[in-house]
Amino acid sequence: MSANELKKKIVNFKKRINNKVPVGTAQRISEVLKKEYTDLYNECDIIGVQIYPFFSTGYNPSKPLD
């Protein structure tokens, strides 16, 4: 799902619950750093970030500490 599609779903959900509870998302670090996700995060009350090296480009499992 694109960032824009997810943003629309979050906006719609928050309207349906009248902003009574915090709504957010959890994304991989690679998405968090992309500019196209900025609008999505502006609609979130909370953001979780999954930071695992194996999600990163160039990760070498034979050298996990690099």
C-alpha cells in the first residue's frame, strides 16, 4: 500500500472515531526516511519505527555488525 493510500485510511478512520484514541503506523526505517511519507506521518498521533539492519540496503548477513 502506498503512503498516500495509508494516509487516506488513517484520516478516514480518525474521522469515524472522532479522534477519541491515538492512531498511528509502524514502518521500516527505509520508509520513514522517504519524503513521500511526510504527509502520512503528519496525520499520525504516534509513529513506530522498525530499525533492523536486515531491512537496510547493503546489509551483509555474514557481517552483521557492519
